[in-house]
Amino acid sequence: MSYCDLHLHSTHSDGSLTPRELVQMALQKKLSAIAVTDHDTVSGVAEAKAAGAELQLTVLSGVEISVEYGSKTVHVLGYCFEGGEQGLREKLEILVRGRDERNAKIVGRLNELGIGITLEDVEAEARGNVVGRPHFANVMVRRGFVADFQEAFDRFLAKGAPAYFDRLRFLPAHAIAMIQEAGGIAVLAHPKFVPLREGETLDEVVRTLVDAGLKGIEAYYSLHDDRETREYLELAKRYGLLVTGGTDFHGAVKSEILIGSGLGALQVPAECASALLRAKDSPAE
Ligand code: AMP
Ligand code: ZN
Ligand code: FE
Ligand code: FE
């Protein structure tokens, strides 16, 4: 059997390895295909694909978009949008502008609270990548305003804390449509973490998303147990969805998760990648 990993984060979002390093590591692990699925950006896709072509590994284009669901978030993966990357990139830039506005509010509030850091400090910390709250936390630790990363979140940055501000997010149907318009395939990420509302079932959520154009479900995932995986495979069958899987590898950032094998035992059949590629070639099927 050969295996793949269709959920990887690189330095283009919050992972610690570059897209090229992900390709190299996947080859070491003898995976037969990967997708780099950075949060809300496709900026790492070209490097991943170039490295895949050079080092001979199948690399699918990918992205993971956080969407608003009730007061919480759901993650939608997009795959195989070759050719539509530019359109997707432009639409995702709206999210970066939403972040810029949010980040300015965070700095303002932190300053009011006596934490003297600037937007420039945080941008330097992000080294050209999209600025996220972890960058604020790192700067706050380094300047000695807090003892550690978690204290920065607990006292200031976490949802409900004094320097928390929400950012612009798309609705699920909007993200799915964006992926489809780019010629890609929209997949529900880690269904285990869909925040169900009171009385709501995952089946109902999936049905709604299928009506909006969802084409797949990430049944294989580092933190799904066997029972959950079976449940999601069953849902895939019921709604005629493609099955995908991946580890959500972030490198040193979440070091317990390994590329290809997750917490150790995950095996995502390479057929998941092949099926996505076939679906891309013949979208009517
Ligand atoms: P952002 O996308 O800028 O809102 O930042 C989201 C990231 O912040 C997540 O991916 C986590 O890495 C981190 N994060 C969010 N909430 C917490 C929390 N309560 N404790 C620690 N880290 C958190
Ligand atoms: Zn991440
Ligand atoms: Fe996710
Ligand atoms: Fe992820």
C-alpha cells in the first residue's frame, strides 16, 4: 500500500517547515502524494509544486480556509485548483486586509493595557508571512510582558480576553464557491471539530454544505479515532463525497503530529489523492 498526506501547513501560514522541506520530508517517509494546505493562503503552493516536480513527488494544490459557522469556525479545504490560483489568491487577500484591521485593533488595545509593542514589531516577527495572534504572543514573551506564549493568550489574546478582536471570515458557502470558481474541489476538514449547534447533527451540516457544493470529507485525520473515521466514511458514502485525509502537520509548532502518520498510526490511502486528481479531470463524475 502507498499513502499520502493531504493536510500540511508550511511557513506560509503557521507551520515551521518550508513547502520544499515538506516535500523532502514526505519523500523520506515514502509518501506518494501530498498537499500543502496553508491557512487562508495559496502563496506556498507554487514552491511546493516546483519542489514536487523536481524531486518527483505528486503535489496537489491546496488551501485551508477558516469560515464562520454560528459564532465559531469550520475549516474548508480546497484542492486541485490548478489554473485558478490567481483568482483564489485575490479573494483570499480580502482576508489578509481583514486581519490587518484586526491586528491594528489588537495593538491599540495592548498599548492601552500597558503592553508597549508596535505593529512593526509583530510584522518583523512574522517575517513576511501573514500576521497572526501567535506572532503577538511571541513578541510579548520576548519583551518580557508575559512569562510564556500561553500566558499571552490567556491574559490578552484568547477569545474573551481584553485584547481579543474578531476578524473578517467568509461564510461556508462563500468559501466553497470560491474554491469551485477556481476549478478546485471543496472538502470539509476534520469533521470531528465541526462545532455542532444545540440539537444539530453532523449529517445535517454535511447535507447543507453538499447543497452549497461540497465535494469531499476529510475522514482520515490525526485526531479521529476509528469509530469517528468509520462514521465519516459512512457520511461520504451517503452523500457521494470524495474521501480525503491528512495529518495537519505543522512541524515544530505541534511537534506531536508527524508528517504522514499523525500521532503515529494514521495511514491515508494514496487513493484519496488519486481520486481528487480524477475528479479534477472529470468534474461531471
Ligand atoms: P489568528 O488566526 O491570528 O486569529 O490566530 C489563531 C492562532 O492562534 C491559532 O491557530 C492558535 O495557534 C493560536 N491560538 C488561538 N487561541 C489560542 C489559545 N486560547 N491559546 C493558545 N493559542 C491560541
Ligand atoms: Zn495551522
Ligand atoms: Fe484546520
Ligand atoms: Fe490545518
